[in-house]
Amino acid sequence: MATERILIVGGGLAGLSLNLALRDSPWHVDLVERGTGRDQPGAGLAVQPNAMRALRCLGVAAAVERAGSVVGRFSYHDQRGAPLCDVDLGDLWSAVGPFVGITRAALHDVLRSGPDRCRPGTAVTAVAQRDGRVSVAFDDGTEAAYDLVVGADGINSDVRRLAMDGPAAVYGGQMVWRSLAPARPGSLDGVQFWLGQDRFFGLCPAGGVTYGFGNVACARLRDPARGRAGRLRERFAGFGAPVLEFLAAVPGDADVHCSPVEWLPGTSWDRGRVVLIGDAAHAMPPMMGQGGCMAIEDAVVLADELRRATDIPAAVAAFARRRRPRVDWVREQSQALTDLVRRPSEVRDRALREHGARAFHDRYRPLVAAP
């Protein structure tokens, strides 16, 4: 392939993974990131085994495992702690890899082990395709031409807006508070979901800390930083001891990140020599915990198609065809799980007690196969 220059827009999980996937490639790769790099990415995430398989392709899976916590179980409880469903993750994922809880900062550090070609504090202001190239303007007044532009710049993607006139994000009816605490409440050894009527709280080991996330179904709101940790404790005051222990250990207001849960309506991922990956293409409800995993898989698959194809438009089109069925499955299952959690508690709890383990396996089994 005669490609000379590739631009990756966005230095999050998708962009950093693609940058790593294209190391030692025949192409010149630039990466720009709107952020300045002074702020660490907040809270944590679960790197599920399908994403760990992709990270093995990038040569960093062992480093991710060392930086995080290997998790063996996934369980649902009611808000006071009564068990509803418990899953041995090895039964499903043993042939694929470990399930790892990790802080976002630690994961970003591992992914930055690739070539350092990032221009922080740089935003894209214009994208135009002409004569088999993509002209890009930046907010520092510079311009450049590329053979391929990859929008890896998140749910509010500038590349999607500028190059594809794509849809805006839609509020999903939930607010989420994410935090890290230097505690391991109740000898936590797996991912736990504690389910209330209009809210739930999740706990996940993440290296030397625990990652906690509280979701509340409500109108979109702005929760000021001042006093946020105290208000979070009040929102989940009726939950069981491990949740309360975690919340008591959150250091302070600055350690709680609050944001709306948003998703993207169906949108095109590719147009000529521009392609979207990660949340820029397919942000989805978070209930399967696969958003970051899909972004990492996207990067590995796009790099694979670029190496296979005879020209860039063909590689981009092949990437979209290859990824869409898998991503659509995860989106559909994430929405179905969201709907289940929102049912009246007696209906939801009975469904989880009677069918939860089997439904968990059915939901994730298609991801056991390589993307």
C-alpha cells in the first residue's frame, strides 16, 4: 500500500491503541489530542478478556495484568447485599484470557509505551477530502494533508462532526459518579453490582485501589465538585456495608467524577479516507462494560485491515463491515441489560436469581471468538 501519512485524532484508549498497533508500520503516523496531558484520566475500568486478547496482539497484555487486578467472579446483589447471581468468569473466558480491573491512568501509561508521536493541546478545526488526500486544519493555525484520518476522539468527536456531519450524543437517562478509593471493602475479589430501584453501585478491584461507580436514573443534572463526595454517600446511604465502606474511603470531592451516560444513534463510521473508531463511532450504554474493550478491538482490527488491503478506502470499508455486527451485538445487549436493571426490583431480582448466570454466558459468548 502506498500510504504515507496517517493522522489519529484523540489520545484516549482507541487512539493510543491504534498508535501502538501501527508501530513499526511503513506509514508516518501523527497523533493529536485536544487535552494538554496535564490531567490524568479519571477512575477505572474493566479490561475484559476479549480486550486482553487484543492487547496481547499489541504486546502489552502482561503489563496491563501487572498494573491491575485479575478478577475471577462477577456477581449481582440487591442493595442490601442479598445475592442474586454469581458467575465464575473462568467458565466463559478461560481460553481467551484474564479479566482485569485497572485504573484508567495505569492503562493509559501502558498504552503510551508505543511511539511517542502525540501533539497534546491540539484540536482539529476542519477536515476536507480532495484528490485522494484529506486536508486537516488545526487550532494552532497549521494545516497538513494525510492519506487517512482516524477519528478516535470520543463521543463528542470533532472528526465525526466535521467530516461526516454525524449525530450528536443522546442522554441515556442516567447520571454516573465514578471514583477510586484506597480500600478493598468486604475483601472484594470480583466485580459486584448492587442493585437498588432506580440506582445501582458497582465495585471492581483495580490494582492497589478499588474502582466504584454509582448510576442513578434521573434527569440530566450538574453536580458541582464542592461537596460531591458527601452527596454521593447520601445517594447510596441505603446500600450494604461494602458500598458504604468504599464511599467512606473516597479521599475527597476531587476524586469523584460525575457525567451523564450518553450514547450515539446509528451513524456511519467511514467516508472515503476518514474513519471513526471507539466511542466516536459507537458510544453505547455502559452496562456490559465493553465500551473501552470495543475501542481497543477497533484499533487492532483497523491496523490489520490496513496491512491487508490494497488501498485505504478498501481497508476502511472492510474494517466497518468486519466490526459492525460485533459492535451492534454489544449495543443491543447493553440496552437489554439496561432495561432489565430498570424493571421493578421484584421482577428484576427474580429474573437474575432464576436466569442470571445463563443470560450472562449468552450475552458474552459471541465475544469469545476473535473479532
